[in-house]
Amino acid sequence: MAELPGRFLRSELALVFRRRRNQVLLAILGVVPVLIAVSVRSTKHSGSDGSIFGGITDNGLFAALAGFLVTSPVFLPLVVAVVAGDSVAGEASSGTLRYLLAVPVGRTRLLAVKFAAAVVWCVACVTLVALTGLLSGLVLFPAGRVTLLSGTTVSYLAGLVRLLLVAGYVAVMIAAVAAMGLFVSTMTEVPVAAMAATLTLTIASEVADAIPQLGVVHGWLPSHYWLRWVDLLRDPMVLDGVRTGLLVTLAYVAVFASLAWARFGGKDVTS
């Protein structure tokens, strides 16, 4: 029985990654950095202007970073909301949730497996953006030394390390969306409603973060820190905002995971 959770997780991951809808979302997500690189290449602009998009012409590594800049506010939360919102509600909708609970893993372990699969999905999405951006950048642009946003030049290997740090940070940020989606998914048997509600919470955070009059709550919003990874592209790295973003995001993960456990633990499962 000790191997059951491992088999359960592998089965859940296979369900997530083999679903045609999710494969289409991954394909669309992977195309975004390629479109950015091709668009910048077609403009025939030369020379960096000190921005991430401007840096693409000097070094293709910036195509991956530009991919994160574009996908972080909308695309990544969307694809994560779809999977997380479907995690429990999808089982209830298809009538398989009651049978899953008959397996001796318990409700807590079921939620843990669902959330773990959502986190793996987050990592896969972020990795795809990084890889397609990096590969398209290598094909279309130079790949020498990397000029950081602060103007310092580092080796390409050091630039790859910065990209890895950025990818890790982005993955943690969208894990908060996965936790919110898991909680919402325990509250309904309609997967589409759970997906929509999760995305609505995400958009509401971004809208509130854009309103200056709500500045007092900006620091408590998860989306407020989504783009702070740009501080990792300076020399030296500015880590204050990054650390705060990680702490706030992990707090959101803990809160929503706890709410999901509390909700699902006492829920009367009839389907």
C-alpha cells in the first residue's frame, strides 16, 4: 500500500497531460515565445534599448524572458486555472470522485495528489515557455555574452543561470493560482465554473493591483509580485521584492490549500 500514492500521482499526471484540451493549451503557450522572436526579427531592429524586448536583438536568450513577460499576466494563469479548476470538480462531474475516495488513500491524500499534479503542470508550462523561447532565440539571434538590465555584461552560462532563476520564480508565482483553483474546485461539481471562478480571482487581483487608490492592499495581492523576476536580471540582483513575493505567494498557497482541505474534508460526496 505504500506505493499507492506514487501510482495515484502517476495516474493523475497521465490524465492531465494526455487530455487533448491541455495539450492544445500547451501548444498555444509554447508558440507565444516563438511568435515574439519572429516578430522582433521581422522588424529588423538592431541594438538593445535597455528593455527585455530590446535585448532580444543582442541575445536570443531574451526571447525566453520576453515570453515570461507576455505570458505571466494572462496565459500562464489561464492554463493553470483550467487544470486546477478541473481537478476535483471534473471528478465530481464525471461521477468518479466517489470511487476515487473508495481507494484507501483518504481525502487529504487525494487533495495532495491533485495539488501535486497541478504544481507539476505549472512547472511544465514554465519550462515550455523557457525552452521554446530559448531555442527560437538561438535560431534567430546571437548567443554570446548577455547584457543585463543594469548594463552589466555576463557570460552566456551566467545568463542561463539567471533564466533558470526566473523560471523557478515564475513557477512558484503561478502555484498560487493552482492552490486557488484547487479550493474553488472543491466547491462545485461544474468544472467550467471552477475554471472561470479561478481565472476571475486572478483577474480581480490584477485589476485591483492596477488601481492606484487601492495601493494600501497592493502588497497583499498575489499578482503584485508576478513580474518582480526582472530584479533577478540586474547586477547585483535586487532580492527584496523577490523574497517578499515568494513569502506572499507561499502564504496564499498555504491558505487556499488549507481552505480546500477544510472544505473537502467535510464535504458530502454523492457523485
